[in-house]
Amino acid sequence: NLEVTLDRTHGDGAGNALQIRVVGPNSVDGQKSGSIFHSLPLFNRNWTGAAGVAFWLSNPSDNVLWLTFNFKEAHNEYWSVTPGSPLFLSDEDGLYIQSECQYGNLVIPAQFTGRVVIPFTSFSVPEWNTARGDFELQTRSIESFAVGITLNNDYPRTFYFDTFEVLGGEEVPAFIQGETVIRVPDSGEHRET
């Protein structure tokens, strides 16, 4: 059960933000997952040359927020974040912190407010995709995008979504591939390529 309204008091300063209030499971069937999607106007469907997407998000809760994000090629596959793939969260100074998608979710820290950037290399066709496609990302005609949430026991809660952008290659931060944490041994030497 999600309640979606426009909110003028939160957001990144560009106007109204979406206030998404997670009330609880569906009262009819008990379903604990849901999503909000946006069908793109015909003149905004060509993402040719893009390298990723970004949006502003605020999670004022003291609990971590687990979100999914996906988009759909027109008459073709869905693309969703891949477990273990990189995403970026910006801090108040505009610096990016690399994070990792977990179980197909964006893990948004408690009390986070800022920009979320997801490179296209972090997307794959999920198992739940029903379209018969070629499994090749084609950005010339994107039909819609969606933000989804699966409930834990942390409801009711509210979060805010604003300013969705499609980014060119120079706008997506470079990410670290391979090990992101290296433990220094008590003695000796450790080398990592």
C-alpha cells in the first residue's frame, strides 16, 4: 500500500518532489512489494548515447531503504540493477561514494539525502522479465522506468524522489572494479591489481 503525492517542502530545489509513503502490505492480498512507474512521453524515449541514469532521493528514516530500479525498452526487455554491480551516492559536497547493488536492490543509507547515479553497466535483464527480446541494451526507445520497494518490518515510512536524469558518458563517475576493500596484513606485504 503506497501513497504517492506531490511535495513542495522536500526535493532538490527544482520544484515538486514525489513523496512516497509506504503504508504497509496490500490489505487485500498481503503483498509486500510494489512499484511506482513513469511512462515516458514519445519525445523523451530516445536515450541514445547515454551511459547511465541519476535521480535525487531522500530517506529521512533511521532505517536503510532497499529500492529496486528498472526501465523497459519499448516492445522489448526490462532492465534492472544487477546484484554486486556499482552505483554511486553523492554526499552534501557533491562527492560520490561508490556502493554496490545487493540482491537486485539499491541500498540507500538511513538519513541519506542526495543524488543516486547508476551506470548502464550495472543493469541486466532480470529473471522476472517476460518480454522476448535479444538481451542487448538498446537505448533508442525506452518506454518507462520504475522504482520499487519490498517491505521489511520498517513501515510506515516515507521517502522522496525528485529530478530524474539520463546521463552521458562524461557525467557518470568512474568506478572501481575488483576489490573495493583491501585488508592490510599484520606483517608482510599484500599486492592487489
